[in-house]
Amino acid sequence: MENLESLKAEILAAIAQAQDLKAWDEARVAALGKKGKVTELMKGMGALPVEQKIEMGKKLNVLKAEIEQALENRRNELAEKEMNEKLAKETIDVTLPIRDEVQGRIHPVSKIYEEVVAIFGEMGFEVAEGPDIEDQFHNFNALNMPANHPARQMQDTFYIPNKNSDDFDDSYVVRTHTSPVQIRTMESKKPPIRIIAPGRTYRSDYDATHTPMFHQVEGLVIDKNITMAHLKGCLYDFVKAFFELDEIPVRYRPSYFPFTEPSAEMDIGCLKTKSELKIGAGTDWLEILGCGMVHPNVLRAGGIDPDEYQGFAFGMGIDRLAMLKYGIPDLRTFFESDVRWLKHYGFNPLDFSSMTGGLSNNGGSAR
Ligand code: DAH
């Protein structure tokens, strides 16, 4: 019996000393495996006289149960130890600073969007929105372009069939400009109105300065006694702030838009050389937006009495502004999702545009 006691001590010590699951398994096999010490003793019982066999059988069963318990406890300890070591090795220190070289960049369109919102926001304009998929009423009719109006041909429209109607006039469009937001705003708000509506617009066109999807920002001001002088002052302040210049020559050329009367295009002074476009000085002019006094028919379509209220409106291309301000030659590259391009033309996401903190954050001058 002393033998059994010392055997038990020996086996339990081997189990306790196992430092990993491999050593643990060796200890298990040495005791309870096919040729293990306890197994051998059990096999040897067959030769004993009956009484001793019964006694020995009981003792060996108790011993086996104790060993099994010790094995299970040790295995649990080792598994926990192994898991803790693995967790310690795989820890990520989330308190580390971000790696600058993998930082994302802000797309020039988003940057211009931010800049335009910052400038007009400072003047008290709110940002308004409308759907990309429009009905023809909002995109054309209410803007003084009834069916068959020649001005509809000015824009190469993408039409979307209306499942509920075969009538072409009922088909939808992807908006060709942001001007329908003028109508949607008049429908939902009472004057005084002072909004800008930046967003996506669509036309069937594709070359270095045109892409089928592009961005515009619309402006609309409606109140009593609004005149062309308000329009001019507002847009002059805008271009100065936008191009980050104290002074800039501007002129308004008479133009035609169905939704404004009178209509104008605004040009800014610049100098065009073979290699460079310098904004703010020189003998050349660059068209940057369309504008005018809101046509009485448009006010009426929006439910506003033109004898009581007047307004001005303007519209410009955000992508075109980005090309001008940041010297990007081809519009198509804007939408190619090339990270090298974005790295070159993009902006630091932490430099948010504001009128007080800096607009383009590039030292105050266009790149
Ligand atoms: N919707 C015009 C276009 O896409 C731009 C425009 C011109 C908007 C004059 C206006 C405006 O609000 O007054 O070409």
C-alpha cells in the first residue's frame, strides 16, 4: 500500500509540474495511458486472490478518480494561462496616436462645399436640400420652363420612366440643376427666405470640364424690397471671401435664364497666361456663376405673391470652383477614386473651413 501512496504522490507531482498542454498530456499518458502506471496495476489485479482483488480494485478506482480530477484541474489552469498569454501578446494599444502616413484626405469637392457653406452661413443663409430624382414640375415647369420650352434643350437631361404613366410629361428626371430646391423651399417656407442648396446634379455630358454627375450650389433670397443691388453686394462679398482676396474686379453680363428676369452672369477679373491662371487681377474675365432676380412666374409657382415679395437667385458649379481655386485641370479625375490624386489634391481632415479659423487653410491664397 505504501507503494500506492508514493505512486500517487509521484503522479500528482508530475501533473502539477506540467507547464504546458504537451507536458500535461505526457503526465496523463504516463499514469492512465494504455501502458500507464495505474493501467498496468489494474491489469496486474487479475493474478491476485479474490479478496485482495476487491480491495485493490477499490483503491485503484479511488486513485484513478483522484488523478483524473487533478488532470482536469491542471488542464483548466493551463488553458487559462495559455489564453492570458495569447491575449497579452495580441493587445492593441488604442491610446497610441494615429499614424500620419495613413491619414485620409478630404476631397476638393467636399472642401469647396465646406467653404461655400461657411461663407454663406456667416451671412445668415441656411442650407436646404432637395431630392436627386425630381419630377418635371420642380425641375422645369415651376422654373418657368413649360413642356416644349426651348430652354429645356439647354440641358441634356436624363429621364427616368414613371411606372404609373406612359405620358412622357410624367417621367422623372435626375435633376439637371439645383434650382428645383428653390421651388421646394418656397413650398415649405414662408418668406423671408435665405438659403443655399448645395448638391449633386446630372447631365448627359462628358469631357475635361463636364461629367455626367457634378455638383452645384444654388442660392435664393426672398423678402420685401429685394433689389439687384442686394444680389450684387452678396455675390461680391462671396467671391472675395471665397478667393481669399481683399479686392477682386467683378462684372455682371446680361444673360438669359428662364427662371430669372433680369438675368446675368458674373465674371471675375483674372490674368490668363499659357501656364497659369491668376485670379483677382489682370485684363481677362472668367465666368463663375449665373444669377438674376427671381421671375414672377417662379414666385407664383412657389405660392408667393410677386407683388408683395421679390428675390434674387444664383447658381454655380462646385466642381468648377474647385478646379479654379485649386488648379485642377481635368474634372474627370475628380471621380476616378485614385488615392494618389486624393493625396495630392486632398485636404487635411482636421483643418475644418470656417470664416474665423481660415477657409482653405493653405495660408490664405489659392494653391
Ligand atoms: N440653374 C442654372 C444652370 O444650371 C444656374 C442658375 C442660373 C441658377 C441663374 C440660378 C440663376 O438660380 O439665377 O445652368
